[in-house]
Amino acid sequence: MQLFLLPFILLATEIRLPPVEVGKMPLDETIKKRRSVRSFGKKELTLKQLSQLLWASQGITDSARGFRSAPSAGALYPLKVYLVKGDGVFEYIPSSHSIVKKVDGDKRGELCRAALWQSFIAEAPMSFVITAVYERTTVKYGKRGIRYVHIEVGHSAQNIHLEAVALGLASVPVGAFQDDEVKKVLSLPLSEEPLYIIPVGYARGR
């Protein structure tokens, strides 16, 4: 069953992702099978797989109201999702279900160094980096909004992990990294903070 009918379009700065499809693996099975994997093969992910993973992280599930795949306090959506892969750093644009290149070149090694030399980050074909603009939430909820943002990033990250399982892929949660160094890798503005790194790929030997 298709959820979107967006065509695959390659523009100068934007890549429209393939339509998202509902998978056949039951949710309880993905929960049971999810494991942290720290050894990845070299096989690249397809654009279709990227489409599914990105939609799971922050994709639009209600086009009329703009609701996304992960709950957000006040529907303020402070999170942003980036891909760090061999050909650059890409930002996910939920409204158009597309990605836009922000930084050119392979930054996986730099991200690995920023994450205290956890080698599987450089080894994986790509890593998702979830960031937050806290002010989007704190402007309404004050300091309590910081907690809401941290709750929300957990929702989004879990969606990525479970979607990876459904696609036959492996992932691992990473919270140990130097914030300022990750910001440099992604060329983030001062208002945006990295919260979570998720390497994704095929488990080695598969």
C-alpha cells in the first residue's frame, strides 16, 4: 500500500525520494529482532530504503495537518534529520519528502572522529544525525520544553531502528560524541544542537 505518490525527481539541489510503502513485518516482530550492531558491510543502501527510513524518522503522516511520524509537544517539530554518507551530508525535508545536499564530500571519517573514534561510524554506509532547534519548543513551554525535545528525539530514533529491522538492515544508537565537532561536520548553525547519531547498514556477513 502506497502512502505517497511522489515521483523520483533529481534537481540541482534536491532529490525527491521514492514513494513510501507500508511493509509486511509486524511491529512486534521488529521490536523482538532489534539489536545494536557495530559491524557493517560495505553494501550501499538504496534510495528506496533511505526513503523508508527518513519517513519513519520525521515523515509527514497527515498532509492536511502536517503531522509527522513521531509525536511532538505542541506539534512544534524541533527536530531535523541529516544523512552523512559517502557523497556528502544531506538534510531531510519532510514537507517535500526529499533530501538536499548541505556539505559535499565523504564526512564519515570526520563524524567518527567527532564521536570519539567509534570506528563503526566510518565503516557504515551512512549515519543519521538527529539535531534539535530547542527554541521551537521552549518558546511555548519554557525550560520544560527541553525535556520534551529529548523525549521526542527518542521517539524519532526508535522509529529509525525499527524501520531498519523491517528493511533487513542493522543499526546502533550513539550518544557519545563531541557536540561542537559534530556541528562542524554538519556545518550546523549556532541555534541547532546534535542529539543522536544512528549508523545504518547491512550487518557484516550479510
